[in-house]
Amino acid sequence: MNTADMAARASSRPAAAGGGFDTVADIVVAGGGAGGLPAALFARWQGNDVILLEKAPQLGGTANKAAFWYWVPNNRPMREAGIVDEEEAFLRYVARLSRPQSYDPDSPTLGKDRWEFDAYRAFYRTASDAVELLAEKDALVYRPCPEVPDYWSQIPEDEAAKGRVLVPAGARESMSDGGKVAVASLSRAAYRDGVDVRLSHRVQRLIVDGGRVVGVEATTPDGRTVRVGARKAVVFATGGFTHDPQLRYNFLSVPAYGGCGALTNEGDIVRITSRSGVQLRNMNHAWMCPIPLEKALRRDPEMSGMFSVAGDSTIFVNKAGRRTVNEKLPYNELAQHFFRWDPDKAEYPNLVMIQIWDRRSQEHSASDEYGRLIVPEGTPDYHVIKGDTFEELAANIAARLESVRAHTGGLALEPDFVANLRASIKRFNGFAEAGVDEDFHRGGQPIQFVFNGPVKEDPDKPNATMAPISAEGPYYAALVTGGTLDTKGGPRTDVHGRIVDVEEEPIPGLYGVGNCTASASAQAYWAGGATIGPIIAQAYRAANAAHEETAATPETAAAV
């Protein structure tokens, strides 16, 4: 994506309703990704005229880079297979993980705020209907993944630990290209079914009449301003604020170096709706993942989060050369590790970690899927650092760190890095030979084998996630830090997708879907697809509620 093809941000001050509109629809959707496309389709299928405004020159947003797993409780394949996924048990699972310090199984709301509990319940009750309608309309046909476990399948609250994950039917066996498949399918359906799609239209501000949102103003790269009226509602689905440094610095609780969200994810809704008195929630949390530091600093539009750390003969070490984490943790949990604070040294000692691997992993685990840093020959590899010995590798790592020191507070390798690295590898190799990681329990939970990636076939290996790192080079490395898939804070919505103000009242005519709004999950990442599954369900509920809004007549809308 070339940001030169997008209009620049302009004033978000609401526009007056007088002056008419250039075009009018029943429902206007801002954003054409995993939330906006389903919202537009659900609204269109109920007979509404729908205009979709996307500020990029193509549809899809972050979904273009996603595997597009979508997590759907009590879905049809589960029911047909006789898998029981009861509402009460499901609610206990998500409540237990979301702000666990407040979890109370004896509370009517399980210890959660009412809006959080209601959001969990609405998701459970509507997700399956939403995805079945998309499939029935040939907009997003899926296949189930019955053997993929939830990320926390080991806890007692997860009574239906497998079966909730669905993927686009046309995705490859590894499921890594699901996003491209989903975006293509949803886009075809939108054009086929009459959604008026307008690319390179950046929504800049609301048009408000007497407290009601009646439209938006959008600009195009050539500087035109287009006034778009909404007879019923405006639905925002513009993504989070991953690529707005000021919002990241001032709201996220960790010093993340951006992330792999689409470059269009600049927190537009936060600025656009701030004058409407919206209630912001969950601004301190994000969907987290490790990311390659150098790609993040370059704002590489092709960068993917490291959903799966490749290799068995590989470890992460910090600037001291010490292994400090289970490298096969689910990506959201692995990312938290980079932000551990050292109160004695007043620093983040793991802010930049170094993935180390050997020839075995390079030859057997190279992959261009899921953001893995061990890449095949011929694939862009500017992030890879090489050395024939540990000493040469360390020298090259040090030089690379020096090249980015302005972004890391001058982070550098400690003097005993090589000695500590050798000791870390020796200890890890012992664990690999025994099959038990006594330090960090790598391979200790079912989901970690899902994220293991391709490795050399070795049926006698006691733990598939680990193999000894070779005593001989060449060796390889890459700089890794914590980042976001996208943020998950913004205006709070009710269960119908209506954005509410600080007095808990819905703002008339204003809806929100997806990562531009506040997630009730708090810091938790419940399972693979626990981003997109709730987004699709929220889009379904928002479209249904917007459809029921009393519409202004075309004459009234045009004259407003």
C-alpha cells in the first residue's frame, strides 16, 4: 500500500448539516475491512442503500495480511458433531481470561462490568447466525478446524476447547492466506449485491444535525471533499490506532513499536468522534504479537506479525545473551514478555530480543507464512543477520543494533553476550535432548504445537518444538520486539453497535464495529480468531440495528 494514494488527515471538527449532500444512502459504512465489508453486506441484504467509503485504494485493510481464522462459539459444525458448547460455560471462559482479577463465578455478571458481560453474551448468541448468513449468501464460505484448540484449552473453564475456529473455505491447508481469500470473497459479494464502494475516500468528520449524525465528509487524494448523507446511520469500521504514534504513546500501556495493522489504521474514529462526547474504553490494550524490529521501524507495509515462531533449533535471547521466555507461546502472550520492566536498572531489558537459529532450522523451517523470520532463499531477508561463528554473529548483531540505536534508547549487547549465549544454548540443548524445557516449558501446552511451524521430520525427537542448536555454523539472527496486530480500544458501543456517550446514551445515528471500538476482552486473547469472530458478530448486530432506525426521507436528507 502506498500512503501517497490516500488523502491526508484534515480537521475532524463536525460539519454543519446545511448545504446539502453530494450523495445519500440509507447506511454509510466507513472502512472496508473485516468489519466494514460484512457490515455493508448485512445492511444491503435487508434492502438498504449502502455506501462504503474506504480511504485506501483497495479493500481489505489489515485482513489482507491475516490468516482470517474466526472464532465462533456453538457454531453449526460443532452442533452437528455433537460438541456441547453451552452459553454459561462459554461466558465463564471468556470472563475468566478478561481481567482475571475481577472474575467471580458466583456473580450474575461473573464479576464484569455490565457492558462487558452483555458483549460476551451477545457474541455467543449472534456469531453463528452471522457466519451462516455470510456462507448462505456466498460471501464467505467457511470450513471448520475441529482439531485447533483454544489458546487456553488447559484451564477448567474451557469446556469446549476445540471446534470453535472456522477459516475461509478456499484457504490453503496451512490457512495462512485466509485473509486474502476472505477479502476477495467479501469484495465480490459487495460489488455483486449492489454496495456502492468508493475507494480512496478518507472520512474526515461527521455531519451533525441537532445532535444526530446524518452523514460524513470524506476527501480524496486530489483534494475533493465529498458530503455523504445517511438516512439511517453511519457505521465506522476504520480499524485501530496502531499507526498513530501519539495515540500509541499516550494510551497503550507498553512502548510498542507500531505493528502489522494496515497503514490506514490511524485511530481516525477517536479524533472524529471526540467532539461528540464519546466514552472511550480499553485504550490501554491491543491485540499483541512479536514483530521484526527493523520492518516495524521502516513501516514495511508487507510486514506481518509473528503468529508462529519458526524452527525447533532456535531460541530467543536478550541483550545479555540469556534465554528468558518460551518461544512457542501464543503470540499475544509472547509479546507481553518484551515489556517486562526492570525496577533496578530502570529499563526494559527484553525490549529487543534476538532470535538465534542454525543451519538445521534454516534448511527445514524456512517459510513465508505467518510472519516467520526464517525465510526461504529468494524472499526479502534484510532483517536476517548472519555469522559463521557465535563471535562473528555477535559482532554483526552489535552493528545492526548500532544502526537502530536512535529508536531503542541506545540498546547494545552486553560485554558477556557471547559467553552467556553459549551457556544458554548448552542449557537449551540439554532440554531438547531430554524433551522437557525445565525453564520455560516449551511444548507444554497443545496450542504450542499448532504454532511450531515446519520442522525437520524426526520421529525419535521427544519434543517436536525443540532440537539442539548445532555446535557449528553458520548461524542466523533477527531483531524482534513486541508490537500490535492492532489496538482494541476506542468508543464504547452497546450490544447493538451503537456508540455511547459519557452519559451511557447512544449517540443517534452513530455506530461502530471492530478494532476502532472498545473490545470487552480487556487484555485477553481468547483463541485464534477471537478478533475476527466477534467483529463479524458485531457487524451483524450493528447492521440489524441500523436497519431498524427511522429513516429520513430522501427529500429531507438532501435538504438538511
